[in-house]
Amino acid sequence: MLQHTECDEQLNRCEAALHKGDVAVAARNFRLFSQQLESHFALEEDKLFPALEKATGMLQGPTVVMRAEHAEIRNLRDEANAAMAAGQADQALAVLDTLNVLIQQHNIKEENILYPMCGGSIPDLEAVLGMGSTCCGACSCG
């Protein structure tokens, strides 16, 4: 999904800047990452998850897991942000490493399980998401 790729690239830029010791550039890239992440989570939590729950009747299914993982990702994001704000580049890098692993695992679940489930269960998915395609963005058809 394009949003996943954009977030990943921003996070990678942040890490690269921290490795070079450029905390200002890292912080700027991290702010952009955080904005993209929240935009993506809002799309899922406000539109996609409720639509899937309504379409399938599964209120204790995969969306519960995804929301819990979003909370974990937000916590790590906040921890990394605090480390950068305190000028602790090594601590920030350690947290970003954990954050990156968690995000990659989360994205695999979304792209291989959740999005195909949504594409097959939600009528008018493109309208629900406010997009112009019937593709959920998780496959190669769109």
C-alpha cells in the first residue's frame, strides 16, 4: 500500500539522519512520518475498520488486533520522539529499530489478511475510503 511505503521511507530518512548525527533533519523527518502515520491510522480506524465490522459482524476480529497494534506503534513513536527531543540519538535509534520491526510485521498482516478481507467484504469500498478505485491498495490490480 502506498501509505505504508511513504511512512517507511520517512522513517528510514529519520534513521539515516540520526546515524549521521543530524538530529534537526531527523526530527523534521520524524514529524512528517508521524503525520503520515496518523493520517493512515485515521483512515483505517475511522473508515475501514468500522466498515469491515459492519459488513462482517466481527466486532472482536482482526480489527481489534490492528487497533491494539496501532496503540503499540503510537507508544513507540512517542518514546522515539521523546528521545530525539532529549538529544538521545542512540536511544532514539534503538526505539526506531523496534518501531520499524513492529510496523513491518503490522503491514504484512494488513496487506496479506486484512485488506483482502476488506476488499471481499465491504460493498463500495472505494466510496467508504473516499478513493476512486475499487482496489483496497493492497494488491497489484490498482
